[in-house]
Amino acid sequence: QPHHLMRVTPMTDAQKEFTSAYDAGREAFVLHGVAGTGKTFLALYKGLQDVLGSSGTKRLIIMRSAVPSREIGYLPGNEEEKMAAYQVPYVDLCARLCNHPQAWEKLLGQELVEFWSTSYIRGVTLDDAIIIVDECQNMTDQELNSIMTRVGNRSKILFWYMPPRSCHY
């Protein structure tokens, strides 16, 4: 049963501030910090809490640019196989958060979690959703604009990015 979500307690003041604002009903967030500060972990946790709880949120959408941060060549396979490479962190985090090795696959199968490329966002409205915009530092202005104009009724959006190495937070 992948629907048993582990309990997560914020560890830093910034994490506490985020979870408090999220629980208070804020609808838009920008999370930033270096690798390992819990941005993806906490965003995914709070989104899963809503989707698996009684909040009325119907789906958790993880949005990511399909453009790699550096040139690695073309990935083989069809669209689904290419996007699988970008889903690995979420597969691992869902397994950990739900204490179930196939949690990601089961949540996808039940349409509680969706993984989207920014290439396919135009023309849709995302109602009743938690939208996590992952690694937005790698997105173009057009991709960010497309995402922001798709957020619909009763939805929350969480942007997260890693600042350039020269920034210190």
C-alpha cells in the first residue's frame, strides 16, 4: 500500500517557514537553495500530503524542462522513455516518503501524480492541482510564462531552483 506517507518534520528555519506558509493556504512559492537543502523533498512531501489527504487536490504535477543543463547528446527511445531519465529523483523520493518501492508507479497509475515536460503545457488549464516546477533555473522565459499562465482554480504552484554557485544563502 503506497498511500502511507511518512511523517516529515522541518529541520531548518527556512523549511519551517515554507511548511507553515503552505499549511496556511499560500498558493505560490519560490524555493531556492543549494543541493541537499530539501527543496524537492519537502515540495513533494507537502504535495503528496494534499493529494493523499482530504484537501480536494486531485493531482500532483511535476513540471520539468526536457532540456538538459549541459549537452549529453540525444537520449534513445520514445518520449516516455526519454522522460523516464528525468523522473529518477521522484521515483526514489516517493519510495522513501511512502516506504514502498513501487510508490511512484502506483501513484502514476492512479493518476494522483503526473510528470510533464514543459514542451506539452500549452493549451491546458491545471485546476485542483499542486504543481511543482522543478529546476526552473534551466527553463527559458517562455517556458516559465507558459507554466504560470496554465495555473487554474484551487491550485498551488511551487517553483524551485538552485542559485548560481556564486550566490550564498
